[in-house]
Amino acid sequence: MRVKFYAAKYDDLSGGRNHASNVVLALMDGFLNSGYELHMDNYYNSVGLAKNLTSKSTYVCGTLRFDRKGNPENLVKKKLNQGDFKWLRSGSIMVNKWKDKRDVLTISNMHKGETVQVQNKNGKISTKPDTVRDYTLGMAGIDRSDQRMSYYSFLRKTNRWYKKLALHYLEIFLHNAHMFHNQRNRKNKRMTLLQFRESVIMHLLGDDSNARESRNCNTNATDFHYLEHLPPTEKKNAYKAMSNQRGKKQRKQRGKKRKETRVFLSTVPREASTLR
């Protein structure tokens, strides 16, 4: 896994022209000229980047912003009815426009500009461009992993940014490890994501974690705990009922403007306790 963090003015790749393209090429360093397929959303895609990747024997497919420089204006401005599909090609680079509920612009250097039949999870069959189908399939793994990691997320709003990065990495590692575990144990010993996380936690704590006891704890695990009111003292008088101008009674402490909780946690052995 290769990651590039945005560091504003401290980032050599941020800002300026071709910022998004430079980020993609930096992340793909070492994977170019090998025939890999790269699926990207409309933030990174452009005609210029597609040409650059094509020259480096790398296939690309993804959505495209309508205002991106280098887009074919005739195609972008063309009005379509729902279900219509149009495309233009320059060499191996193809840009197509398809209207579903809204206009969708895609770019590819590995498709022929055909429409395919796609069946959704409800069994409904619809017609889509091959670029839209393959882009959806290519990005589905990322969307699904993000959804699964959100179920038991470590992240909190109060975490500092560097802690969020570390925790997010840990979530990714746990998710990938869980997928590998279930792939290697297809017949038995498969776990849910929650079971896998719990097993990792117990392994990190050690086998004797259940037998460990706090060194400073003198209470027995079998004791009962319950709340009990502290008795009044000379300085802490009991609450006195007083009436206000409207005749409603309020509980106030004599000579005090603030209320104080006079409750503590009491412990009684299980064998000597009764229900309270």
C-alpha cells in the first residue's frame, strides 16, 4: 500500500498546474509500464493524464469532470435524453457521455464504447456503458472496505490528526487481515469482522489476561456494589426543605448555594449480601 499525505505548502506536489496528475504519477511510480489497470474518480482524471498513462503502458478508466481542461466541448455540451449514450475517440483515448438520472462523463483508454446489460441486487436489468460498469466494479472494493471499517471505527472527533492517521492504518490492516483469514479458511474457522477483532485483542493481551488482577485492587470480583448515602456531619448538615415564593418546595443545603452529592459506592461480599 502506498499513501501520499496532503501537507499544504510543505508538499512538493501540491498546488500549481497538473497537481492531481503529479500525485497520481508519484503514487504509480514503480507500477508503470507493466500493463496495470487504474480506476480513478473525477478529481484526478483528465485527458492529459490519460495520454500520459497510455504512453507508459498503463490502462485507465474513471469518471471525468465536465470543466476539465482538454475535454471535447462538442460532447460535453451535447444534450441527451435519459438512457442516451455518446462518445468521441482520439487515438486510444475515449470520452463518453451517458445520461441516467443525470449526465455522467467517463474516460478510458481500454474500452470500445459499447453498452452492456447490468443486473442490480434487486434483479432489475439496465443498460449502461461498459466504462461505467467497469468503473463501478473497480471502485466497489474500496467502497465496501470503507463501509466495513466504519462499523467498528476507532476514529473520534477528539483525536489529533496524527493519531487519526495511525488508527486509520490500523483499521486497514485489520480489515485486510480479516479478508485473508476468511479466504484461507473457506470451509471452517471463518470469523465475522467483530470476532476477528476480538481474537486479535485477546492475542495481544496474552493468554493469561483473564487471570490477571489489579495489584491495587483489594475487592473480590464476586462482591456486590451499590450506592449509599453518606450520613450528615457537623459541617455537612442534612438537606432542609424550604419553600419558595410560589409555595413549591426545593431541596437546598443550609448556607450553601451549590448542591453537593453525598453518595458513595459501597461493597459487600456476595455470600453476605442480599438484594437491595
